[in-house]
Amino acid sequence: MAKVTIGGEEYQIPPLNFKGIKKVWPHVAKLIEQGDNLALEDSLSVVDVTIVAIAAAFEREHPERTIDWIEENLKATEISDLQFVLKDLLRDSGLIRDEVAGSGEALADQGAANSTETATL
């Protein structure tokens, strides 16, 4: 299970359900479209997408952990780990495979494959 540290506290993030995936995927697709490399630690767009994903995953069990709550409590020193959190959460939710979790380019390839597979189902 993906883990994140917010405000010095470590939280386990449950996998996204379908509702969460619907919220998060347009943001992930935008990253892929923009060609952002998910390995960039300083990418604000990756941080924003990760926060949206974390809030969507928390929504079911901890609705008080909103985007605003995360942004308010997240310390600057905790931001660099968010790139790994996004990959872990997407992998745990079944959106990327284990062997692709380490590469932003592979995520883009997987995203393109997923949209093709979805279209053919």
C-alpha cells in the first residue's frame, strides 16, 4: 500500500476506486500529454496531480483529508517524495504495472496502451 508523509505523520493510502480513478486520470493524462517526466522531483504539476490522487484515495475512508487539508499540512521537506507516492498509488490501483512504476516514460506508454485497450473492449 502506498504511503505518504503529511505534516510529519505517515499515512497509508488505499488504492483508488473507480470514482477516484475518474477524478485522477484526466490529470495524469494531462501530464502524459505535456510530456512531463514523473521522475522530476521539482515538477509542480506532478505534485498537484499527486495531491489530487491522494485526496481521491482518502475520500472514502477519510473525507476530511481534502486537497486543501493536504496542501495546508504538507511540509516543504515532504514534497520531494511525492513523485514516488504517485507511482506507488497508480500501481496499487492497477493503472500501471510493477515494471513500469519506475519510469515516467513507461507510464506514458502504459497510459496510451490503456486507452487503446479500453477503446477496444
